[in-house]
Amino acid sequence: MTRDGSGKPRAIAEALATLLRRTGLDAEVARVGVLEAWPRLVGAQIAGVTQARLMTADGTLVVGVRTHAWMTELSMMERQLVTKLAAAGGPTPVQRIRWELMR
């Protein structure tokens, strides 16, 4: 617990949320939520061969893929995946996916 200007204690989560808002990092933290949600949103099979790496401010999700074959398959599914991810909500909806081969 911390104290706000009133001298009353407040929860650390509330203090952290205030700090993130003041520094402008709250949108960044919310935006990367899709990285954590990726496996749940795309399912075990796709999650097993991919890794969500980065969510940009303009709505581009960068995803690593294990093989060229999977990259081709997922590229053909991109519209469906973008729709599914955008429906999950968030401050910056996924607009497009950029596929990268994992090394």
C-alpha cells in the first residue's frame, strides 16, 4: 500500500496504474496484451509453431513462424486471424500480421 496526496493508503496496483498513465506507458502495456493472449486466441496447433513477438502502435502484429510451410499456410489464413484477434479487443486492434521465420 502507498499513500496518495490525501494521506490515505491505496493499493499498489492502483499506484502502478497511476504511474503508467502519467508516464504514457499504459497504452504500451495494454497493447502488448495480445502477445500473452496469442496462444489462447489462435489455438494450440498454431501456437505450437509460432511466437507472437511484437505489437506496433499502428496495429501490426509481428509473429515468428518455425517453417516456411507454416508461414505460407498462415499467410493464407491472415484475414481470419486478424478478424479473430481484433474481436478480442484491446486499445490497438490488430490490423495486419507480419510473419517472420524463426531461427
